[in-house]
Amino acid sequence: MRYLTLVLFYLGNYNMCYSIIFINVEDGGYMKSKWVIRQSAISGIVLVVFFLIAIMLGWSILYMNSSIKAEQNAEKRRTEFKQLGINLADASDYLTDEARKFAVTCDINHLNRYWEEINVTRTRDKVISRLQELESPKEELELLAEAKKYSDELVETERRSMRLVMEALGKSQSKMVPEIATFQLSNEDKYLNRDNKLLKAIEIMNDARYDADKKSIMDPIDRFQEIMNSRLEAELESARKGTGRATALQVVLAFIIILAIAILIRILFRQVTFPIKNYTLMLRDFSFDKEEFCLIPQGTMELKMLANNFNELYESFQGELIRRRSAEETMKAARDEADFASRAKSEFLANMSHEIRTPLNSIIGYQYLLKNTNLNPKQAEYSDNIGMAAKNLLGIINEILDFSKIEAGRMVLDEVEFNLDSMIRELCIIVAMEAKRKGIDLGVSINPDVPKFLRGDITRLKQIILNLLSNGIKFTHEGSISVGVKLCQKDHDYAVIKFYVRDSGIGISDEQKKTLFQAFTQGDASTSRKYGGTGLGLAICKKIVELMGGEISVESQVGVGSIFSFTVRLKMVDSISQSYESLNPNIASELFKNKRILLVEDDTINLQMTKEIIESMGIKTDTVNSGPEAIKMVQQNKYEAVLMDIRMPEMDGYETTKHIRGLTEGRFVPIVALTADAVEGVDQKAVEAGMDGYLTKPLETIKLLEVLSGIMISEYRKHSEGNYNGLHRKNYLEKDKTLISDSLDYIGTIRRLGGSEHKYISLLKVYIENHKKDGAKIKDLISSGKPQELKEFVHTIKGSAANIGASSIKGILCKLENATINDNIEEVRSITSDLEVELKGVYERATQYIESFENIRRSKNERVGKACHASIGKDLEMLYKLLDEGDSTAKSLFNEKMCYLTEFLEIEDYNDLKEKITTYKFKDAALSVGRIMCNIKGILY
């Protein structure tokens, strides 16, 4: 099949025909023909038409400009010729006028002006010269020459008149202008007396002869003007006709352009726009769900190709869609199976965690209690072995759960401030016993430039280092193991720290290194049988390091040893906040005295074991084994804390906590979850239920001690408990229960502030100070007629009222704001009166609340202070001595041992002391400590 293209052009003066025909030719004959136009052909037509229009438009513009200029030039010439004729006539009249004035007045100025025109200005000569430059016809120039000749003859008559006047005036020839001096009078004129000469001069300038001569000058000038005007009018008319022709040409050209554009638009609409519109309309109802759909090819060849290709693709997509739906159904079934398997895995992990951790909790707990009894050496060894085996089993469970979290991408880092030296020291203590048992030397190397205080996930960091240390001890039979820390890089507030563990163990081959950090793999199959382990430890370490933005690597040689190293990026801090690990043991011991907690646990063995551990710390413990019993005990007794098991048959820990939180007595009591479910989501569920934290089973005694110490020393917990369970505050709240809900929502606001009653008291104080005159200010704004300021002020104080829980004030302010927006002055005044009453009531109740808080706080400080006076006094004396001597140990003592001072000092005083010590202003700090010792002496002693 071939295509024969015929291109036809027809170009005329003002029209054009352009068409492109594609004729389908087959086997040398015309089988079929149809008109088809390409997009490129349309573009070509547009370009050609544009080019031709541009040429014609340019030519017509040039022609129009030339016609207009010709008309302008003709008009200009006519005006100039006319003016020249007028100038020539005016010059002749001017000379006559000056000559006559001189004859009559004998004023020499007229004489001078006359000859100035003749000799200097020379208007007549200039007119003739200019006409010659303008190429005036010969006939016109001859008329002007004739006028000039007669004008010159008239000058002679005027010279005679002037000579007569000059002689009458008695002027000598030397005082006459040369033209007059050279003129000779006739004898008759010479012998006239003075008066007759003057009369003769006037007569000569006004007689009939002079008028005839004057007329002989003006007649040629008039004929010149007539001939010139006729000629110039003809030229102007010719130019005007040219302009008219140019205008007509422009009109014709505009019609041609409009016609050409109309033709192009028609082509574009028929070949492009309409087909695209039709395609669009058809595609609006398009759906792959329709089994039959077809675009009708229209327009240019490209658009028809588009429709044909679309139709082919649609058919292809229909087939693909059928195949995909089949695949999706298969994938959906597979996904459902995978989801079921994932749920089964999660349930298995949860059940495994709970079912294994529960007996482990009993084993580890009773091993702890057994260890603290009087045992002979053999029994002590057996007890240690039991504890080690239980902890190894717990480590395996934790590794599996950690790896499950990492695989799911749900492991989250928990950043806290920590002391790097203390962390390394603790880890070495943990592994020191095993290293000593195997006769392996354990060393530590921390470069001096490594920051001491850092912020990061200390738990995961410990996990990584402890895993590397444990592996080193496991695979080392003699020699030494060392842990080191180096500083790689500092960047503003962050530091890149490198940790490494070097051992002299069995080493690792190059082949084994390739799979070392993969899950469930060890050096070889015999390694697992000989040394034990799941093969997850290093895989988990690698994932955690990567999560911390670092890298882990190994250098090893078989028979020589290995070096495991990793880098992490941690934030540097100046010091670390108070932690329960740094709590003074004496204070912790004192704080546990006379304290009472409730233990809720459904497993009898765990219940008894946990109770014994807690009571060994000096804390009185009540026990129940179900949720309803726990709720009843909280209603009947006052507890410093509740330890709540999660999985219980009748009512689980979450539901029990919600019921306790609904009680007045249990609204702020600390509740800590005890759970064997160490899977993801438990912590979030605990928070949502209203719990303050959670501990996983098996319980670690140290962590349990930390949590209980934190509860006993926490200012917020004691304030909250004192506020809502103490006799004084309880009586105050019961006296005005309706006002609590309507005027001030104390409880709800404190909970929104994270349970900090200190913050709430500060808010109340600021509110009373800044807003006690709000009612008066609103009245002033109303009376002064400032609606916009009133609206803004009401909106501002509405937010402040909401911040302190003043719901009643907020409601009134909302009404007031709406009234101001609607410009209802009467309603504004009425609401303002109600607002003043409510503000006064809220201020009174807030003041009472603050006073009650302060009284309880003073009482609490006295109780706690007297309980702990010995340790506080001793620590303050030691701190004062070190500061007075300028010993830098004072800083470590303060940061690590005296954070509990926040319980006895105002936060501003504590921060001031901390700043002085951390910036080494020891003398100033010593003075502050001295004042503190004096201030609290009365309370302590």
C-alpha cells in the first residue's frame, strides 16, 4: 500500500487556497480515496497564512504611510507657498507704509526701518530665493520677477520723497543714507522752499501715479497666488486620493485576514477541537468495567491514530484486567493467609511471652529471696546457677521478641540522658564475675576527649555492648577482653562515638564474617551446639546500630582474636537530670518507711514472691488476686501506689485501672502495670487505660526499686495524693462540689498538664494577677465605643479562662463574643454584669485553692524533711566543704547524689545553685548552700 500526496496551492492578490490530500493507492489503481490532513499540515497552513498576511499587512502599512506622508507634504507645501506670497505682499506694503510715514512725520526711525528692510531683512529677495529652492514652476517665478521689478521702480519714487524730506530738514548729504545721498533731485525740486519740499514729498507718496505703480506690483503677486493655489490644490487632492486608496486596501486586507482566520479556525475546530471534545465526552463515561468501548476515529491523522491505538490498548487492558483480577483474588487469598499467620505469630509471641515469663518471674524472684538468706557456699553456688539459667532463658526470649519488633519495623528508640562512664562501669560489673570465673582479664579504655554526659537510648546501647562482651567472654578461653570508647567526631551538640570490644578468643574466618550479622546464624553449626545461643544477638545489634544511625563491623583472625566495633551519633549534654539510680540510698530507705502499696496478682506464687521482695525493702504490702477486690481495697484504704497485673480472669488490669480512675480516692494514685506480655502495644494500652508505667516480668529487683523510689519521692504524686485524698483538701472539695464542675475544673486541668499541680498553681497565680481587672476593662471598652478592641480582648481572655479550667467564665465569654460580633450593646451590658459576678467567684475559689495547696506543701515538706534530715544534713555539709575548698568533686556529688534537693527547694533556687556549680562558681555556690542549710535547719531539726 502506498500513499500519494497532492499539494494544491492557489495564490491570488487577496485570497489563498491550500489543501493536502492523501489518496490511498494500491496495485497501480485508485481503490479508495478520502481526505486526511496531518497535524503538521495544519501547522504548515497556519505558518504560510501567517507569513502571507504578515507580508501583505507590512506592504499595506508602508503604502498607507507613504500616502499619508504625501498628503502631509502637499498640505505643507501649499501652506508654505501661500505664506511666501503673503510675505511678498506684506513686504511691499511695509515699504510703502514706512516711506509714507516718514514723509508725513519726518521721523528718522521710519526711514531707518525702510532701508533696514531693503538692505538687511530683504524679505522680497528671500521669498524669491525660497520659491526657487522649492522648484516652483517658471510661470510663477516670472510673475514674482515682474512684481520685483515694479517694486524696485517704486523704490526710486520713494527715494525722491525721502530726499525732499531730508533737504527740508536741512540734512547734509553726509548725514543721509547712501541710497538717498546719491539720488539727484530735478532743478524744479531743488528750488522749492522747505514747506513746499515737505508738501511735495507727501504728494509724491500719495498721488495717482504712485497708486498705479503700487497696483502694478500687486497684480503679479495676486496672479502668482492664484496659479500657486490651483497647482497645490491639485497636488493635495492627488495625495488625498492616494490615502483613500490605501485605506480601501487596508479594509480589503482586513477582510482577507478575517476570512483566512475564519478558515483556519474552521479547520482547527473540525480537525482538532471537535474531535478532542468528542473523545472527552466519550471518555467521561469510560470505565474498564465496560466490556465494549470504542473511540470513533475523527479529525487529523494523529487524532485518528490516537483513537485507534486507544482502542487497541483498551482491548489489551481488558484482557490484562481479567488476568489481574484473577491474580488479585489469588493475592487477596494469600494476604489473608499471611495476615492470619501474622496474627497467629503475634498471638503466639504474646502467649509464649506470658506463659514463659510468668514461671520465670517466680524462679527469678525466689532465687533473689533465696540468695538473701543464710546459705552455705554450695547452696549459694546452686542459687547463682539457678539465677544464671533463668536469666539466660529470659535473654533468649527477649532476643526473639526484639527481632520480631525489628522485622516489623516497630522498634522505637527511647532517648534519655545518661553518664557514659557509669554505663560502661555497670556493664563491666555485670560480666566481671564470668570473666573472673574463666580467668580472663577485663579492661576498660575511655579516651579523655569522650563526652561524659550524653543523650540516647541507654537501654539499647547497653544491650549492644553487653551482647558483644558476652560473646567475647563466651568465645575466649584465656587472655583478655577489653571494652573501649573513642570520640570520632563532634558537630555542634552531637558527637559520633565509637565503641569497641577486643578479645583474644577463637577468632572468625573470612567466610564466617559474611553471614555473621544474619539472623539465626553463628560461625558454624558446631558453634551453636558447643556454645549455645540463638544466633540472633549480632543480627539484633546490627539493626539497632543502624536504627541509631551508625555502623557495626568486625575485624578478626582465627586463633588470634576479634575486634567488634560500632559507631552511634549521640547528643551531648552538660549534665544529667535526676534519675532514680542516683537516689541517695539512705533517703530511699527512709522514704519506704510507713509506706503502703497494693499488689494485684492472680497467680498465687507470683503474688507471694513479689510481696516478699517488696516487703524486704521495708514497704508494707496488701495483696488481692482480682480486679473487683482491688477496686474495693482502693476505696477503703489509702495507698502510695498500686502494682497491677494485666492478665486476670475476671477483670483484666486495664479495666480495673479505668474503674479505679473513676473513683475519687483513686483518681491520682500511681498505678504501675505488671505484665508478662513484652510485646509491642502493651505500653500504649497501659497509658490509655490510665496507668503511669509498666514493668515486665520477670521482675528485676533493681528496676522495681527504681520505680518504687520514684513514686515515693515524686513531688507530683504526693501532691496529687495529698490534694485529693488528704483530709484538708478533701473537705475543701466536698464543700463546693458544684463549683468544681461549673466554675473551675481542677482535676481535668491538672490531668491536661500531665498531672503537674505545680504548673496549675502557677497558672492560677498568673491568671489572678493579670485578669483581676478584666470586668472593669470590658466596661471601659464598651463606654468608650471601641467595638473592635472589645472583640479582640474578649477573644483573648476566653482562651486564658479555658487554660485554667474556668468553664463557666469561658461560656459567658463565648456569649459575650457573639454579642459583640452582632453589635448588640444591650446584651453586651447584661452579659458583662454576669461576667463580673462570675469572675469574682472564680478568683475567690482559686485563691482558696492556692492557699490550701501551700498549706499542704508546707506540711509535706516538714514530714519528708524530718524523715530524711540526717542524710540531707550530711550531704549538704559535704557539698559545702568541697565547694569552699574549690574541689571539682563537688560538681559530681551534686549531679549524681543531690538531685533530691528539688523536694526541699523552690525550683528557682535549685536551678540557681545548679548553674553556679556547673559553671564552677564554687564560692558563690558555697554561699548559696550555706543559706540553704540555714533555711531548712528549722524543718530538719
